[in-house]
Amino acid sequence: MPPTAQRPQVLWLAALRPSDHESDHMSPCTHLDHVHLTQLPAQVDGCVECLAIGSPWLHLRICLECGHVGCCDDSPRRHATAHAHDTSHPIIRSLEPGEDWSWCYVDKLALVIPTVHGSTRIPPSPMLTGGYA
């Protein structure tokens, strides 16, 4: 992040590290400098990889570093997590209607980043509508 840029404001939702059970201390996410996407797209077609192979997804996530749209870990292929591991892009955000939470894979933290704006029109989940049989 350039020296003149401000760190995004965040609201820490949860920490899932074992050490958090041993103390009241919750460490902040150390990867906020990877948040480059601050305006969500108006619309997406679905999980990029699932669309390419005709596989269903359940929920959609967007990478806040590059904008890649992948499917959640409850989807058969778990493309959002695969993208994070393959690229070292640590933070995703839910694209589901009414959800504004993000997740840092490295720090294992759920958080809300108020500097990420907008809402995204998404197609219905093929897993919920019976698509891609």
C-alpha cells in the first residue's frame, strides 16, 4: 500500500485461532494491505471455474485483491479457497445478498471492511435451484 494510502477501517467479527481461547487478546488481520477492491461489481455471472466446467456452486465469494469470483467451501469445488491458496491472495468477501463479511485465510479472521462498498447482483445458486444436474 502506498505510504499516503490509509489502511481500511475494519470491524473484527471473530477469531478462530486456538490461542484466542487462552486469552482475551484478539490479533487484528495483518493483510489489509492486500485489499485493492473497494467497489464491488454491479453483477457477476457466478463462480468463474464452475461456469467453465459446468459445475454447481452454493454461495459466491470475491477476492478483495484481484476481484476473482469463486464458490464457497460448502460448494463441491471450493474455488474461492483454492484461489486464495494458489495466488496467496488472503482476503475474500461474501457476495451473498445481505452479507458484508470478509474472511482472511491467513489470519483465520472474519471481519467487516466498511471501505468495501456496493452490492452485487448474483444469479441463483445452481445447488439451490437444481441447475447443472
